Amino acid sequence: MEIIAAYPKQRFLPSGYFAYDASEDIVNYDPIGIKTNSGKLALLHEISHAMLGHFHYRFDFELYAMEMDAWNKTRELANKHKLNINEEYINACMDSYDEWLTKRGTCPKCNEFNVQNKPNEFKCYRCLTRWRVSEDIQSSIRRIVIK
Ligand SMILES: [Zn+2]
Ligand SMILES: [Zn+2]
């Protein structure tokens, strides 16, 4: 709670999960989770997104870059709050993004990994299948084939 008190200009909501809602400029947090060190890091991570003004991304690699930036900022804030920086936790979070990006970019037809050609859309360079992906990181990875 002392972390939240340190950011009086930021709005916080005890939603039960950690996420920064850029459209409302609200940091959602888990009031039970923040009692642990990783929970505190997760909270600082979302605060970092808010402080860096992360708003919207169009391409997956932009999201990945934002995540890296946010973790760098989190390390800085963690020092300020005298928290242990759990690199393993940070790596696990980045790995889950990696996995997410890999799943999205993998062709549903031939399993070839592709880079994004349009926001929320991929086209396989090998078999020319096109598919759409959801914009929302929280929602499951859905690949919808476009005919
Ligand atoms: Zn993040
Ligand atoms: Zn393919």
C-alpha cells in the first residue's frame, strides 16, 4: 500500500489482477497479490506503463518493446522502493510474451513462423494463408483464417 501512496496522481483500482488500462488511465491491481514481492513488482510494472504513457500499439514488436521499456522502468522504481528485483520473475513475464508472439505469428496451416504485415493481421510467406489475431493480450490467442 505504501507503493500506491507514493503515486498520488495515479488512479488505482483493486480489480484482482494487474493491468494498466490506458483508455481510463487506471492501474488495476490485486490487493492480495501485492503483499508478495512479485506482486509489488507487477504493480510497479503497471505503474511504469502509466508513467511511460504507453497507450496503444499496432504491431506485436511494438508491444514487446513497450514491455522491455516498462521492465527497465520497473527496475528503477524497485530500487527506489528498496524492493528485491526478481530477474527470474521478469524473465518469466518476458517469456510469456515471447510465447504469445510466437503463437500469434505461427501459420495455422503450415506452422511457419511469420512477421506481422499489418496490425492484427499476418500473411504466411510460404503458403500465403492470411490470419487475424486479437488485439487484446488478455484474451486467448485466436487465429482467424481470412479467405
Ligand atoms: Zn506490461
Ligand atoms: Zn503457412
